[in-house]
Amino acid sequence: MPQTPRTSSLSRRSLLRALGGTAALGALAGCGVPAAYVRPGDRAAADLSVSEKRLTWANWPLYIDTDDKDTTRRPTLEAFEKRSGISVDYVEEINDNDEFFGKISPSLMNHQQTGRDLIVISDWMCARFVRLGWVQEMDRARQPNVARYLDPLLRSPAFDPGRTFSVPWQSGITGIAYNRRKLGREIKHLSDLWARDLKGRVTLLSGLDEAFALLMQGNGVDITQWTADDFHRVCDQVEKHVRSGQIRRFTGNDYIKDLSSGDVLACQAYSGDVIQLQADDPDIHFVVPEEGAELWAESLMIPNLASHKVNAERLIDYYYEPAVAAELAAWVNYVCPVPAAQDILASSKDEDTAALAEDPLIFPDASMRKRLAIARDITSTERVEFAKRWNAIVGL
């Protein structure tokens, strides 16, 4: 484990373009085109894991630990390769969920190999892959660490009950970030964003999938079972605040710049980004509102016809060893999906590393956990209608 936690000034999630998705991709993924659906019996290929000790893993940039002196080296991954004898071709090729969907969807819908044994995508996109039958069920008998250590809060999202097809890589919270010193008071509720002294100094996330759940929670909605009426009520409210000038603009991850400069005093934000910002400005706070906040994950999945499924399952389980999960958490600073890693970090002789164990944005405390929920995903029949309305408000 690194004695001093290393974090990039540009977080992994800061590379995302928080878009609602293009019309073409949304129509395909949302409607579940019958020709694109792959039946369970047609998803597996002959597994070559025994004869070919390798696998190809597609992930996002800045989403794994790197060596202090050589950022091309990845200590936890190298340790896996040495222990297992499995060579991993680690490709940082995912910069946007929809973009990556467009890259590999032609192969998947045409029953062809993607050239990847393991991918990491956001759970709302994972839901599309599950609906389309584009990913394989994992063998939990090969993953005892996942079965034992996966955070109970993340075990059964609506799109994948029991996590049959997915395993969280890292998790995070969508909540509110604000500058306590410049605002001069605390924020505790989502409704606090609509106070007069914040007029023109508030931003919301532009992406439909990123924004809607927290806004619903501000209305007291249980986001695990929200309705179309709940969605349209939120849209009505947001339209009102746009017309009044309360909302300055809608953003991707460029809210980081606005918050740092002071142009914005409060905004929708991701917990992992705020940890990065706090290193330079301790006056920036992250809030899980009293009404609750959305817990999300970006998850590991094995696409159809992957040639090294067993090797991929073995790699996934390796990262659920608490010591390995702790080393990863010390670098990426997202919500760790392995709560048992907290004790590992706490026992570190390095004070900065040990302090991470007490950070509720990496290991949410009991009080915060009670207010976190995973939103049900937008269904195939809802997506076109909802994206059209939301994007009109946002200006996409």
C-alpha cells in the first residue's frame, strides 16, 4: 500500500461528458431492438483460460493505482499477474458510456466477439447491456471474495438483482457540493439550493441519468421505485428555476472549475471529485442531503463471447480481497465497495493513509448509509420520452 495516498488533480470521473446519449444510440439501447437481443444460450464462447493465461480489460483513465515513480506501472495489477500467471492487457479506452456503447455494440448485436474479456461501465449503462442480453452470468463459485465482501448496499440493484451479471468496480455518491466560507452557512437539504442568496450561483448536472435521482429525493421520493409522475414533477420544478435565473447553467464535470473559482457556490456533484477539490480548498464541503442521495457504481462485466471468462472472474475476485481493495481505494478515492478494506487502511503506519479510513466519502458512516439509495434505472419505454423532455430543458 502506498504510504502517501496519490490522487490525480484530474479525477477519473472528471473526464466524462455527462450527456443524455445520442438519439440513435438511445433508441437502440432503450427500445431493446429484437434483432439485437441475444438469448442466454448464445452468449458464451469456448473458454480458453486454461490454455491462454491472459485477458483483455477495458477501463476508464485514472481508475486504477499507479506507481509513484512510473505511472505506466499499476502495482495491484502487476501483483495479480505475478500471483496468477495471467497476463492482463489493460486498455484505458472508455471515456464516455455512450461512446463506448457505440464502439462495441455492432459486434455484440451481430453475435461477434468484442476483443475484450472485461469492461467497466456505469450501472445505468449496465442496465442496457443486461436488457439486451449482451453480458454473461458470472460464476460466484469462482468468486468467494465477492460473495463475502461486497457491500450490502450494492448487492442488488434493480437492473441486476443479486449482481448476477455485474460486480461494482468503484462506487460514488451524487450529492451537493458547496463552498462553506463563501456561502457563509451550511446546506443540509436539496431545497437549500433554491434560496435567494444562491440565485444564479447554482448548477445542476446536464446528464439525465446523472441528475434526476437526487432531484427526486429532494421531493421525498423513494428512488428505488420512482414513477413517471415523479420525473415530470422534477422537470416542472427545474424549468421554474431556470426561468427565474436560480440555475446558472447545466454542467458536465466542469462544475469543478466553477466551484473552485467561486462563480458557483453550490452544485450537484460527485463525491470523488469533492475529495480531490478538498485537497486544495478545505472550505469545499460535500453533503448527503437529509432527504437522501444517490449511490451509484461503475461495474465490471464480462461481454458475450469473451474468450477468457474464467480468467476475468478470477481477476474480479482478486480485487475484492480487502487488502487489495484498500490499496486501490487509497489511490482512486471513490466509495470503496469492500467495507472490510476500512480496517486495512486504518492500520496503516502512514497518517495520511490511515486518515482515509475515516473519510465518509470513501467509507460512508452508519448515518450516511441510511440516506443512500440506488435508483431504479430508466426503462426502455421511458427513455426516449424522458430524454427528450430533459434535454430540452438542459439545452442538449
